[in-house]
Amino acid sequence: MTSQPASTTYPPTGELAPTPQTTLLIRNVRPYGEGEPVDIRISDGHIVEIGADIAATTDTVIDGGGQILLPGLVDIHVHLREPGREDTETILTGSQAAAAGGFTAVFTMANTNPVCDQPIIAESVWAKGQRYGICDVHPIGSITQGLAGTTLTEFGMMRQSAAKVRMFSDDGMCVANPLLMRRAVEYAAGEDVLLAQHCEEPTLTDGACAHEGAIAGKLGLRGWPRVAEEAIVARDAILARDYAGRVHICHASTAGTVELVKFAKDRDMPVTAEVTPHHLLLDDRRLETFDGVNRVNPPLREQSDTAALQQALLDGTIDCVATDHAPHGQEDKACEFNLARPGMLGLETSLAIIAKLFIETGKADWRFVAKVMSENPAKIVRLPGHGRPIAVGEPANLCIVSDNQTWTVDGQALHSKASNTPYEAMEFGCKVTHTILRGRVTYDNGTPADPRA
Ligand SMILES: [Zn+2]
């Protein structure tokens, strides 16, 4: 009789992998960047003491250097490419990139090969993440089988699997058929799962690769108009209202989407929305270089859109930041602009961008960052154990951020397997120095943890 390999049997119940029985003392950190520095003692994966000058009786001591302590970040929109494109990213390298960015939980999209449209695939993604122990990797199930947009997947079976799938999306593709989306919303309501929609009416974006505007016109690039996004946002908000399923708007990119989400929220429709760091920071002037690294879907828009998106994140119309981390190989990016695959890396630069836009400008504080990058995303997917307050008794999912460490982005030096960052050679003023997942140090000053044995 042969025993099954650990990779297929672990974790059998869908629970989290056991917490290592080590203790950790974090010295000299300021929770949320406020007040005098404190020490934090962690045991059995939880915060057990917060105070000044705690005695070092622990296995490991970290010196926080007086820096900012935040709850571990949560990203509800990444692409880790496993299974199918392990040449560009894997669950391991994606977990390490996530830890380097301050994340303790990520949700990985279903558009892998094979598509994550059944429990066995979701369970294998979940089990690998837990075995490595560097970041909680939650699989997102597809809404339709094979992302084909014709037949719904079994939300209930995936919800009840060891992976406990709590979010479904055909991201990369829009569930465009209104009757199918209506059925999905009804099914999601019954199973209490979240539907994340990639809002793109496909008949309006056929062959498009850039925001429809003056710059695309001048460059001769086929335009992707705002209405293609906004038409689906409006439709799905009304479906959510009428059939009581929770709908989440992926990567909001236009000022009109902001108005529609506000309209929906003002009327208590069960709608939430995310925005990516690149749609907050970059605009379509980037396209002048024809560099495929700037191709993304939805496309980079205009300055009036980035301004509206920034304001919407500040005032709570948009709930959270999600990176849409999308690794691609050189062969898929270093080609004609309209042939480049859409997508950009995001995990390792997102916190620096949010700090640049909101902290360094004085528009917001670190409590705001904790809210939009940890607390709100965890709430949207109803994820226990993450996005929690920094307090005694809470799970020790944390990151330490230095706000006086200038660094320059070097795609080759990122921990992701790919290097398609649009921020190459840009300088930022904030950097994650440590990440801690249930008491385990998963990132330490430039070095992500190795997978747990
Ligand atoms: Zn998408």
C-alpha cells in the first residue's frame, strides 16, 4: 500500500495549516503610525501582549526601528498563473511577492489552465498555499464553466470544498449575457458568496487595446470606451438589487463608474468596488511610448478619471485597493502594443503607490491605508482572521512599513517570477520591511521566507 503524497492530502479539513509553536517579539513599532513605539509579543499565532519594554523571552526578536505597524494586507484580485503558466508565476513565487508587498492573504483569479471551475482545482491551489505557509492563497472560482460564458459552475460544491471558495469571477472575461448573470446573482444570493464582475460589454470593445480618447486616436490604437465598463456596472448593480446577491466591481477605471457605484450605494444596493494602484496613478499619456508594459484591461484612462478614482477611494465610494497583479513573460509584452497581453505586476509596489498618493500628500493617514488595503477587502469577502485590529487576542497577521526608505523599482529584482512592472526606475518613499503571517515571519528586509518543509 502506498501512502498519498502530502500535497494532495493536506490540509484535509480545509482548516488553516497549524501555526508553528514559536514565539516572536516585535520591538519598537508604532501601530497605524500613531503614538510612541511599543513592543508586541506573539505566541501561538496571536498577539498576546502590547506594551513598552516587554522582556525578550521569545524565540525570535525583530527590531521594528520605530516604524509603522499595519494589519497584514489583503488583496482580493491577483493572478498567480498556477496551474498552466508556471513559467510566469507560481503559487510559491506569487506568495513570496505578496509577502514582500506586505500581504498576508490574496485571492487568486480563476482564469488559469485548467480554469478553477471545480472543487478539485480550488482545493489544490488552497493546499499549496497552506503548505508553503507564506501567504494565505484563496482560490476564486469561475462563474461559468471554462470561462465560456454559457453554463454556471457549482458555487455550492466549491463553497463547501476544503478551499471554502467564497468568491466567484470570470475575470479577464465579463459575464456579458444578462440572463446568465441574473441566474448567477440568484445562485450567489442562495449560497452567500460574492460575485466579482470584470465589467466589459464585449460588443463595445472588440479589438480594443487602449482607452478610447484623443491619444488612442492619434496613435491609431483601437479604443475601449468608458461606456463598455459603465453599462455593465449599471446593469449588475440593478441585478444585485433585484435578486439580492452581492456584486463586486473589479478594477473600476472611470469617473462614470464612480458615479454609478455611488448611486447604487446611496440606495443600499449590495455593491462594492475596488480600484487598482495603476488606475489611481497612471493615465493614457503612458501609451505614447507604445511599450506593451502599459497595456492593461481595463485600459489606463485620463487624468479626470484618476482624479475621480482617488477621491472615491478617499470618500469610501470605492471600498478597497486590489492590485490585479498580472505576471506575463517577456514574449507576451515586448511586442506590438495591440498584441501585448493585458496586465501588470502589482503586489510589490501597491503599498508604496498608495502611500505616495495619499500619505505623502497629506490627504490621508495610515488608518486609511489599513482600511482600504486590509480591513475592507477582508470584510467584502467575509474572510475571518485578516483585516483585524492590532490588539491582544487577534491573529498576528501584520506588516511593518518604513516611510523613510527611498527605493527604486527594478523589475528584475522583484520576487515575482515575471518583471512586467510599469513602475520600472520609479522612486518611492515607503517600503515594507517585514510581513508576519500568524506569527511566522514571511518577509524580512528584502528576503521572503522559504516554503515551510
Ligand atoms: Zn479583469
